[in-house]
Amino acid sequence: MPHYVVGHKIPDSDSICSAIALSYLKTTLGEETVPARLGELSPETLFILDKFGFEQPELKMSYAGESLYIVDHSERTQGPDDIDEATILGIIDHHKLGDITTSTPLECWIRPVGCTNTIIKMMYDFHNVEIPKNIAGAMMCAILSDTVIFKSPTCTTADIKCVEALAEIAGIDDPETLGMEMFKVKSAVEGTPVRDLVLRDFKDFDMNGNLVGIGQLEVIDLAIFDDIKADLEADIAKLKAEGNRHTVLLLLTDIMKEGSEMLVVSDSADITERAYGKATSEGKVWLDGVLSRKKQVVPPLQEAFA
Amino acid sequence: MPHYVVGHKIPDSDSICSAIALSYLKTTLGEETVPARLGELSPETLFILDKFGFEQPELKMSYAGESLYIVDHSERTQGPDDIDEATILGIIDHHKLGDITTSTPLECWIRPVGCTNTIIKMMYDFHNVEIPKNIAGAMMCAILSDTVIFKSPTCTTADIKCVEALAEIAGIDDPETLGMEMFKVKSAVEGTPVRDLVLRDFKDFDMNGNLVGIGQLEVIDLAIFDDIKADLEADIAKLKAEGNRHTVLLLLTDIMKEGSEMLVVSDSADITERAYGKATSEGKVWLDGVLSRKKQVVPPLQEAFA
């Protein structure tokens, strides 16, 4: 029975590309391993897979009785629902340490860098395994996506050096141009149902017993939302009403202006004031310089809930 | 303000030596870091520090407001009591993943190997930092201790290769002879108060909401306990009565015969039968081949409590 590698629910490019890259590495090292996914892929990820000739990983929601590697998260709310019935062989991640625990020793490569694929590259180097050209391309795109083409405050010199090395392997002369092409695909919202946009890159967090959902849409120009912003606001209110979340946030991130407009629905009216020192006006607040959910949005919110 | 490196409560040689080795590495890399300890040292650890010319690390129980690296554990019950008020910069460990969480990204090096110091050696290699002779000696002794001179089922080829490399750096021709010398020090029980023996290498675990304390004494010949076994049994019963533990186990491990006698006090009379398939007789059971708490004792017990 092969082992699996799986990223978080509502998979992003990092979750998918790191699953592909890690399963190739493990298989090369003699441990048959296949990538899987916990949901449908975004247009950006489909663009990457298409560009480098990959099939979509297997859609697999249940892992009871299986052995698996977890990539790009360590939070129970973000992983498979039946993770307790699986054996976790390892975790490769670049987020805060979540609440997944194991009953046996395992392998964890967790680093405060911009992207899981930067860590997977370290693993290839550690094991002295050559990265195939197409896997290097996919890894590189995931890093460009997670670091917002190096603009995110989560980006480290390790990420930049890693992109340079992967670009050379993949034979790509200008990674940043490819990054912009990718973000143009990511920016396309026309014709997409509003709920799909809200959930395109959406993560749930347990904050001191409160369930908090945070979505993010990164685009090249925020004007793209002018016609649908009211619909997005209505839909996150609907999403909150449907479930048991204390707060739902949607970040509309302008990667060129380097900031985010945050749409807020919360049981605590003053939540953004307490977390970010700035109150909402009509359920919205502009947060200048905020590009990273992980580094700039989640930690202050967690403090506010503590 | 320097950063700290601290191992688990009731520190063993791995916790202390890895704190010394990691703090030297981090300081060399430009991040001023000092080793600390959460309790008194065992005769074995004192022997190692004396042999290689180290002072005892600072005794420091409170870390509120500090930044620290955690070594040799990832369980809340085993770490500093006020860990929630500290910033965890990283975790280096070789156990199952425990319930410590963080609110910011961090550095985790967790591997299923026999000793934390084997992982610290990988970190030195990764950063291309030379290991000083005395630190190499202390790291080597910690690995010999944790792997019971390579006899433990937790021992991996990585541990054996690491001892070889460290022995060369430290200029030690015969690591196994030094290991036996160390275990002779460890075997000395005469004149030591019974409670000190019970707690010499004692760890608490949260098993599905039940607090379980497991001590271990590794000796060269189990006969050393003949005169004090009844006192040890009485004392673990007393220890259980004093606190809120569901179960207290004391492993008397014979490293030459390669097995352990387990002394048991538990709210569930059949706990060893359910976990290890063997009932106790008068509160004791011999478990052949069992040398490792981490790999052979904890996981089946966790299953039994699940």
C-alpha cells in the first residue's frame, strides 16, 4: 500500500506542488508515495500543473488506516477529518505549529520561510536527489505564489535563493515574469460564482476555542472587485450564518499596491480594532502593507482572542 | 536578551547535552543563546559534564516573556509551566509530536532517530559549523545513553554513524567502552533516596485525558534492585496517591539482558494486559526485549487509552 502526501483543505498551489515534489522524493528514496488532494484546484494551480505537464493528484478525503505525510499545515481543522485514524509519518510546513499530535515518532521539517517547497528543496539537497525539470518548475511557481513574487513579508532569502536554483534546473530565464503571468490567472474573477471566490483560498483556525475562517484573494488590481464587492460581503455574512464560526474574514489583497482590504463579519464588532488597531467602517477596513495571512493577519488575531 | 535552549523536566543527558550543543550552534550563527535546565541533573549527566569540562546549565523554571528553543520534547506536561507566555523559536526532538502549539512560524527539526543530538549534528552539518571537541564528546555520550549503546530499538543507522563521526572529532577511540563506563555510573543506586530514584528519569504523558507518569532506571544488572524493589513499589503507589495520575509505571531496564521489569500502579488493573498483552503479577511484569519507553512502552499504552 503506497503512502500518501496531502496538503490542506481548499488546496493552494503550495499544498499541491509540495505533495507532488515530496512524493517523488520519497518514491526515489524507495518509499512508494503518491500525492493526493483534499479538494478542487484553483485556476492558478491548474495553470501550474498544465504548464509543467502534471495530472491533478488523486482527490482523496479519507485516510483511515493509511500512512501519510502532511504538507503545508499542522492544524487539525485544515487536515483530513479522519486524521486520528491514520499514521502520520511526517509534517513539512512553514506555518505556526498547530494542534496535530501523533502517537509515534515522526519526521518534521518546519521552517519559518515563505513556502513549503523551499523546505522540500532542502530535503532534496539533504538526500542528494536530483530534482526533475518539471517538478522544479512547479516548486518554483509555488514559491512565487506563496511569497507574492518575493513581496510578502514572509519571504526570506532562502526562498529567493531557492527560486533561483529551481529556475536554473527548470530552464526558466525570468521567474518573475512567469510569476506575473500566474497572478494574472489568479486575478480572474469574472464568471466565477461568489461562493467559489470566497472559498478559493480559505482556512479555518481554532482561536482559543473560537472558530475563525479567513479567506484571501490576491489580485493585481483591486478594481476588479468593484462590481462584486457587495456580493462578497453578503456571502461571507451568509457563510457565517450557515456555520458556527465566530468570525469570517475575507482579505482582498492588492499585490501591486501592497495592502489588503479586509471584509469582516464577526460576533465581536471591535475585533479588527483589537487585533490591528483599526476599526471597520461599514464592515471593511484597509490594512496598508498587509499581504500575508500567516504573518500579519493570524498572529495579531490570535492575540486578540487570547 | 539572550535566547534560551531548554529540554524537558527531570532532565536527562540528551536534554542537557543538546541544549549545550544547540546554544553553541545558534550563538556561532550570530544569535546569542544560552542553555538552561528544568531540574537537577542525574549522576550520568554530571559524569558527562565533568568529563568534558562543562558547567551545569542555568537552572531556570520560568520563561514568561522570553524566547526559547525546546529540545528533546514537544509535550506541554514536560516543558516549562509558563510556556504559553514565551515565544517558541524552534523545537528539536525525536519523540512523537506532542501538544505544544505556537502562534507564530518556527523552526522544527523532528526525526524518528534515537537521540536529539543526532539531529543537532545534522544542524551543524547543514550550517557547515565545526563542532568543538568537548561538545562533540558530550553529544556522543548523549547518543550512547539514549540508544543504550546502540541496543535500543530506537537506534538507527543515523545514530551509529553520528557517534562514529563525533568520536573522531572528540578524539575518543572506543565509544562503547566509554558508554559502559557511563552506564556503570547510571547503575549506582546505593545511598540514593527511593523517591530520587523513581523521579530520576520520569516523564508525564497526557493519554486521552489521563495523566500517566512513566519512570525508567536503566542498569547493567537488575540484581542491584533486589534489596530496594519493595521500597520502589511502595513509593510509586505513594506518588500516585499524592497526585492526580491515573497510572504510574516504573521500568527497571536490564541493558545486558535486554528487557524490563515494569512496576505498575494503576486505576485500571488490566492496563498492562491491554497495552502489552501480559498481565501483572503482584504489581509487576517482565517485558522481554523492552528497552525503549518512547518506542515500546508509550505507543501501546496510548492505544490502550484511546
